[in-house]
Amino acid sequence: MKNTIKIITSAAALIIAASLLCGCGIFKKTDDTLIKAGLECAGTMREAVLNDTYRKLTSAQVSDDVLQTVRNMDVSRAAAVYELKFDPEELIKSQLNDSGGEYDQLPDALKKKLKNSIYSSIPVLTNSQAGSAAISFMSMFSGSAEIGSGGPKDARSLVFVFDSGYPVYAVFFPGADGRASCTGYWLMIDCQSITSPDALLEQLHITGEQTEAVRLK
């Protein structure tokens, strides 16, 4: 399923918000490990939303409708899991029109920072379509999980779709010795609207050529 990103916004927002270049969908041995960690992350996120004390301590405001939606969700299993495929370096270079090779001159630490920002931009872009309340909710109720071994060698981003409620976007960054970290974000869109890779890309407001969402589960 191939679609491209065409997002008209400022140059900085293009780097943060536009995200997906193509890759190929081959099921990897690490997929089960990532799915387990992503569901663990989603469980922590749901618990945070429903915990009165947590909401009080963080001064997080949650509408009754959102609260009820999350309460009705079962995040212990996913109805479907999709991987978003793209090459962050190629995306950065294309969006910046880097014909002079400025990106290649950056120190490795700054290259990594820029690439990580691309992976983390997807939930920002998606939730910005629903307004500031959705961005605030995403920020206050993100989650994290750790993978002790069997993690990915490269950063990967997965979208967990449940039987009802909201999807969870999880980005995985590799560490040392097979370890990895997972950070999860709510996507304030309806799970039931995501019936295929194309439908997912449409809900993420991504259109065009050379993008791909691959169903892993």
C-alpha cells in the first residue's frame, strides 16, 4: 500500500510532522517482542487515564466522553498491529532540499536527535488535527516500557488498533545488548475506522506516493 506525504506547513513542521518513506513488510523475529512491549505500554497508559489520583497530581483534564471511551477499552490484546515504514534520513534530506549535503556534516549525536524527532512526530501530526485538547491528552497520558533483550536493531514505529476506542502509536528505539525502549502515545481517532493499511494512512492524514503501512498482526 503506497501513499506519499504532502503536508503544507513550515519547514520545521515538515521535519517534525511529515513522516513516512517506504520499506518492505517482512515479519521479523522481534515483532512478537515489540507487540508485547507495546501492549504493556498501552496498559500503563489506560491505567493513567482512569486513575483519579494520577489525574489530580498531574492536573490533567479529561472529558467524560474520553474517560468513558478509555474505560470501555480492552488493551490487553490488539485487533490489529501495523508498522509504519520510512527512511528517516532520506525524509530529512528530501524535506530540507539538502542538495549541499549539510545533513551528512552533522555530528552523529545531532543526526540521531533529528531522526528520533521524525519518529516521534507522527502522533503530534495526527492529534493536531483534533485540536489542542488532543495534543494535551497525548502528552499527559503517554506511556513507556523497556525491552530487556530481543529488541530491534533500528528504530521502528507500530500502531496498535483495538476492538474499540483509540489506537496507540508506539515508537521503539534500540539500546545496547538487545535492549530497547518503547514510548506510547494515544492517537485520538476511532479504532473502528482503521480497517486496512490504506485506511490507517488516511486517518493519519498522509496522502501521496512512497509511503507504506504494513499489517503485522
